[in-house]
Amino acid sequence: MMTLDRLRYLLDKHFEGKQLLLARHLGKSEAEVSKWFNGVQNFTSKTIGKLEAAFGESIWPVATHHDGPNAQE
């Protein structure tokens, strides 16, 4: 899943799909949040951390097991 797709999914899941609610939660302007979701503004690691805290989950989930041909049972 692409990063923006994942962000939109998390926005829907945690903030009713509303950028304004996320902006208020983060203390940011709706215009700034809109730039993130439109790919106009790049993310800093600090911003990513704040988004993950707001969503309560990772933007980039990490696999917890390996199902490939060399996986041990």
C-alpha cells in the first residue's frame, strides 16, 4: 500500500475521513494537512511520528512473520 493510500485509510479509520479533525488534533491548519494528503508537502520524521501518535498505529506496519519458501515451522 502506498503511503498516501495508507494515510487516507488511517484518516478514515480514526478521524471519520476528515482532515479538519486531524488538523485540530495535531494543532495544525487544515491547509497544511491538506498539503500532506495531496502530496504537495514532504513529511519529516517528526511529522510522521506525530501522525502515528494521532492514529495510534504505525503508518508503515512491519510484518511479524515470514511466509516465504525458507520460513521455519
